[in-house]
Amino acid sequence: MNKPAYQELHARNARLHRLAHLQAICAWDRAANMPAKGNESRSLALAEIDGLLHELATDPAWPGLLDRAAQEDLGDEERANLRETRRAWRAANALPQELVQARSLAGSRCEHAWRSQRPANDWAGFLPNLREVVKLTRQEAQLRAEATGLSRYDALMDQFEPGMRAAEVERVFGELRGWLPGLIRQVCERQAGEELIEPVGPFAKPAQKALGLDVMRLLGFDFEAGRMDESAHPFCGGVPEDVRMTTRYNENDLLAALMGVVHETGHGRYEQNLPRQWLGQPVSHARSMALHESQSLSFEMQLGSHPAFAKQLVPLLTKHFGPQPAFEPANVQRLITRVKPGLIRVEADEVTYPAHVILRFEIERALVEGEIECEDIPALWDAKMMELLGLDTRGNYRDGPMQDVHWTEGAFGYFPCYTLGAMYAAQWFAAMRREDAQLDSRLEAGELQPVFDWLRSRIWQAGSRFETAELARLASGEALNPAHFKAHLYSRYLA
Amino acid sequence: MNKPAYQELHARNARLHRLAHLQAICAWDRAANMPAKGNESRSLALAEIDGLLHELATDPAWPGLLDRAAQEDLGDEERANLRETRRAWRAANALPQELVQARSLAGSRCEHAWRSQRPANDWAGFLPNLREVVKLTRQEAQLRAEATGLSRYDALMDQFEPGMRAAEVERVFGELRGWLPGLIRQVCERQAGEELIEPVGPFAKPAQKALGLDVMRLLGFDFEAGRMDESAHPFCGGVPEDVRMTTRYNENDLLAALMGVVHETGHGRYEQNLPRQWLGQPVSHARSMALHESQSLSFEMQLGSHPAFAKQLVPLLTKHFGPQPAFEPANVQRLITRVKPGLIRVEADEVTYPAHVILRFEIERALVEGEIECEDIPALWDAKMMELLGLDTRGNYRDGPMQDVHWTEGAFGYFPCYTLGAMYAAQWFAAMRREDAQLDSRLEAGELQPVFDWLRSRIWQAGSRFETAELARLASGEALNPAHFKAHLYSRYLA
């Protein structure tokens, strides 16, 4: 083989992948299994491997290897892998190891304390931990900004959504702000007249779990290569070869956990179906967080909230909870697509959800750029919730700025991906329908496979082979186009 | 501080401890959670961290640091830590990194395949994997023998039981062989006349789990610092700060899983109560595997099979399974102390258990020393089972040489520790009774705390502060004395 530098990079990537495997499983375990007294040691252990991975990723040999590999005779896929390897190297190299470890430790501590502070509505207790996380995040943003020439917030967002900039998010979200409040009002008025039968609980957790597993099977999750467990904040972790999803159950709200499971299953199938021939190489990774969300939302919103899916859910609901008047397809569909401004992002319907994201984007951007401080968050939160959704959240930190895990862990710049993902998901389904005019009748007939096949061949199997805009064009014929999201909402809710 | 070399060793030990934390949790996860398709990647990841830990543990700086630290002004505990650090360094340094990784990989593969091969009684499928493990084990034994001047088997056993030699095991086991078969016969004859009421199953797994948790609480396990889960082969893993125990349930055999839980709780409490002031340093580790087994057997056999404990079990059995004629203290005690030669080591009573260990010790010693090959194992197993317990196991690999996880993972030299542990446990309780003549009446009154206090202060809190023989003398006034085990069995079963 005539590409020794590329081969050396390949071997180094594979080693990082193997060590990151341990990190991923232990991070999942922390959320899903770990007892309280294990936290201090786990935090130290995760900080140690964070530091070690950073040390390996910033070895001085990388730049020379990257440059020499660029001169070697590489195929297109190898060249894409080289591009992604260079991106990963740049990202790692922007930060000194002490900052990486300090950030990991501060995030672990803040997240762990938050688990008991949130139910206690203890903003005062949470604040010092959050301040430390924000302080380190600003240091990180500054260093990444210097390394990339981007603004501080853009430099953070680029870690989750390569190529996306706050200016474009503002443009897209600004347009959204224009029509969203009106749409919410119209939909609420229209739904006010609908007859709706609520399911009668309580819904025992073991039966909810069993139902969730059945729905995951329906959605094609491979249980030989992953699991579903519980955690305070649902997420999809682990590694592509062993996907660890979590959810949480509310015995009074059957559909919340169920649609959470549908959502995470979208993430899970993306990971399980990433290209295996490049396993352990950056080119095999999921393309970006917005694309990841486009998969969870393809499952939850496009497919899972499609009237055809409610028909498939009914027999499973009846199997696990017995017959109820509420378990009738049209009623289940109305329950799933019920629009109601609420306090909690992860429980929000797809129409009000973008309001939660716009709020978080505006606050976290100002926070990272140093325009506001942590103690300013509650007032801003209250004001924006009132403005966007007409809700008063004063004094309710638990269901306000303490509801999400992202900031506790220092994941600033992630939130826009949710709504960008919703837009991409609508774009994928618009493309599917252009290519197959029978898609909806197939879904009505219970055939979900065409959707999975499209997503697998266009998105999952591509990994990080292409930059996001090119991937979107190859998959759907155009780069991000928010018009599809608008059309989807108007068609589903006001047609 | 005037001990820079010692401080550097301390920091290096702490780093190894943090990385080994990830390894321990991921190894537990593999047994308790991991789906089948995750195994190949997990094996690679664990081999990578094995290799990395080995690389760190064999850094050329260690010998110089160890020598310089020995000249520094250290306290007794620091000096003990230095002794244990040197022992760990010697053990790590005996093996080249390639062998460490190859051994880890071969063990992972063999263990994983064994999980389905064992239920299928597939000795032919198991054999090639086992051969590879044995081949690498012999390489390891040879290198450790060269490094220590010990025989090959002694060099392996020394990893689990520092200071113990096959010659002493043979002496002790040889004496045991003299009186054990006669005792088994006598006890079986005597028990043949006893009236015994069997509990009526099936015993649903969730209720067994809940019962197990109650018994763990009774035995003082700290659930804020550990968990109990399920795996094919029960074990106690994790880290002292977060102990991960596992068990397995048989819906037709209530007491098997229950006494397994009692056993693992002994291991768990030892780990949870190791000296925290030296956390992460070798001197804080459990002293040896025989001492570890002496704790699990103090719980299972000395305490858990004491007539006073049966009285405490009865209300818990009734709570979880309702009243049954079998749930009467004297009957429960007879069930727990029932002696019956059987095929399965982990289900064996304390009287026949040593026979299983003698058999394994004799086979594994010959295997490691190259006197026999893997294909000879079944015939030897059959012959020894017939000789020691009068049982025919021909063709039954599943309940014969494939029943244990130890050899699949390459843990040769461990088995003697079980019976040495039983002997130490009897020795501890003999010492407790010498010091407190009221011990048995206290236990009858439901006071378990005196036992926990004795074990905590004499064994748990000592960690690896003393060599095993010295620890035994400090705790009980004498080094290993098998007479206590014999006296215990004769007194419990023939008095």
C-alpha cells in the first residue's frame, strides 16, 4: 500500500474509537445506572479519559500526517475521511488539555447536582455550578473562535452543526417568528372545537416499557445491537455497534413516553445503520446534530404523527392496556397532534416546539457572547415564554431554565439543531413524496419499509461522506429549505 | 513535602485507578447489559484499555521511582503502599503488551461464545476458543515464572493469592481429601432421615429480586454505592465507590439465587468498606482473592447458614411469597444446610463444595504446567467427579467443565481461593467466638452488627496494609489454620 501516512491516520482514528467506546458506555451508565455515591469517582474517570483522548488527538504527529496523507493517492471516500479527520484534529487542537478536563469535571458535577436540584426547584443551588460551566464554555468559545475565525457562538455551534452560522439561524428563525405565533393561535382555535377522549390512567411503568419495546420493534430497532433503559433526561448514547437509548415514564401520561421512544428510535436507527465499512473512522460518523435530529423527528413527527401510524399503534395500545374508548385511530391521532403551548420543551408538540428552541438559542447566544450572565436567565426566560407562548414561568425554575440537561453539561450551540432537524425532516418527506406519489397510501397500508429504505440509502449510509449542504442536495435535490417545514405544518394542522 | 518520588508514584497510581474504573464498569456492562452484536467492539475496546493500562504500568520511570521512594521518609502506611505498588509493577512488567492484549481479546471472545455454547452443551465449539486462551495463559505463566522464580502455576496463583504456593494448597487439600468423603457420607446418611418440606414454586423473578434486595439491606449493603443486576455467571465487579454485583434467578429454586445474593453481598461489603483514605492506591485494595472469598463465605456460610439467620429470613420469604409450610425457621435452616453431591459448583453446599475446588485445582494445575491438554479435560473431570462425589458427568459438558466462567476468561489459579476462603471464614468466626462468648446468642437475638463490626475493623479497613499471613495473625491470632474449617463442618453437620 502506497499511502503510509493515511494508514497511520486510520490506525490512530481506530484507537480513538476504541477508547471513546469506554467513555460512551460509562457516560450512558452514569445516566442510566449509577448510584449517587459513584459520581465523584465517575466524574474523575470520565475527565481522565477525556484528557487522554484529547492528548492522543493533539499528538504533534497529526499535522504532518494530515499533510502527507493529502499528497497520497486516495480514493474519494478516503479523501472524505481525511477531511473529517482534519476537522476533528482542528476541533481537538483548539483547546488545552487542562480546559478539556476542567470542562468535563464541571459538567459532570453540575449535571449530577442538577438531578436533585431540578425536582427541588433549587435555582440558587444550581447557579454556582452553572456559572462554572459557563465560565469554562466562554473560555472554550474564545479559543475556538481564535482557531477558526468564527464568532464565539458560531465556533461552538460548528462543533454540533459544521458549517451552520448564527446569522443563518437568525434568518431562518426570524422568518419562523413571523408566521409561527399566528399558526399556533389558528391551530389552537381550530382544535378547541374537536372532541378528544383522554386515555384513562394510571399507566403502569412495566406495561409502558413493554409497549415501548413493541413500538421500537415496529420501527425496526435492532435489539441485538442496542438497548432501551431509563434516565432522568432521555438520550441516545452508546456506540453505533451498541446503541444505548434511554427514556422516562410518566404513569399519568402514556403518550409522552411513547413518542419519546419513537423519537429516540430515530436516533438509534441512524446510529445502527451508519456505514459499517468505515467503522471507527470519522467519515463513518453521523453527519451532524441537525441531521441526527432530522432522523428522530422523521420518526416522531413525520412518521410517528402521521395518521397512518396511529392505526398501527392502536392494537399495541390495546395489547398492553386493554381496550379504552380513547384507543381509536382518529382519536389517537388527535391526541398525538394536539397543539398546546406548554412549559416543557421535550413534551412540546411540533407546532410550539420551535418557540422553545428560538428562546434557548437567543439566550445561549447572548450568554456565550458575554452579553448576559447566568443570573439574567430567569427573567429573560420569563419574558420570552410570555412573548412566544403566552406563558408565565416566574419562580418555576424546574420547568423553566432548569428543565434541560444541555447547559448543565456545557452543550451550548446545540439547541438550534432541533428545529433545523425538524426542517430537514420535512424536507426529506417532501422529497420522498415527490419520488413516490403513493407514499401516503403505502403508509396507510402499514408499509413503513419505504421510509426506512429512503432514510437508510440517502442519510444513514452516507455517514459523513459529504458536507451537510451537499448531502441534503444529494438526498433531496436542494440544500436546507425551511419552506417544507412550513408547508408540512400548514398541511397537517390547517388543511 | 520531602518525598517527591513517592508523590509521583501516588499520582501515577491514582491515574491508573481512574482509567481502571472505566474498564471495570464496561466489563460489568458486558456481562449485565450488552447485546450480542456489541461484543466484538467491546472486546476491542477492553483490549485497548488493557493495553493502555499495561503501557502506563510498565513505563520505564517506575523502577527508578520505586527505588528513590524507598529512600524517602515514609510512614508505615506509605511503606505498605510502596510494597504493594512494587508488587503491581512486577506483575505488570512480566508481560509484553502484545500478550496482555491478545489474552484480553481471546478471553473476551471465548467468554462471549461460551454464553451460547454452554446452554447448547457445545464442547466441540468451545474447545478451539479455550485452546487459544490456554495457549496464551501458558505463555503468561512461563513469563511470570521467569520473573519470580516460581513454578508456572504458582506464578499465576500469586496474582490472586500473593504468597500462596501449590505445595501448600496440596498439603491443605490433601488433608481435606482425607476426611471430606467420609464426612459427606456421614452427613448424607444423617440427613436422609430428616423431614424436609420443599418450598412450592414457581418463584417469579421480580419477587425474587425484591427479596434479594431486602436481604442485601438486612446485610448492610449500601445501595447508594452499588447495584445488583443479572448476569449469566454471578460476580461482584465495579469499583469500591460503585460496586456492581450480579446474580441469576431460577424460578424453580428460590434458595439458590437467594444464597447467591448473600454470597455476593459479602464481596460487595468488603469492597464498599475498603479504606477510603487511600482510595486509588494499591494499599487500599482487597488483600487477596482468598480473603475476598472469606468475606463472601463469612456472609453465605458462617452467617447466612447460621440457624439464627434462617429466623430472620422467614418474615422476608413470607413477605414476598406468602406463607408456606416450608417457611418455618428450622425447615429453612435444614433447606439451607442440605448436603447433596451435585454437578454444579456454585450451587454446592459448603460440605461438598471443596470437592469441586480440589477437582478444578488439580486439572488447571496440570493444564498450566503442560501435563495435559484441553481435550483431556472431560475425561479427567468425569473421573474426579466420580472419585470425589460419586457422580457420572460423561457427555454433560454444560454441567461439567463448561459450567464456570473462570477458564473462559483465562483466570487460572483462582479456584483454590474459594476453599482457602472457606477456611479463613471459619477461622474468623472461631476468633469472634473466642473474643465474644455471647456471639451466638446475639445472632439468635437478631443482632448482626457485631459480625459486621468485627469484619470491618479486622479485614475490610485493613485493605492491603499487611501481607496475608500477618493480616490473619492480627485479625485472628494465627496464620491460616484449616482446623477451624473442619471443626465448623463437624460441629454444624454432625454435632
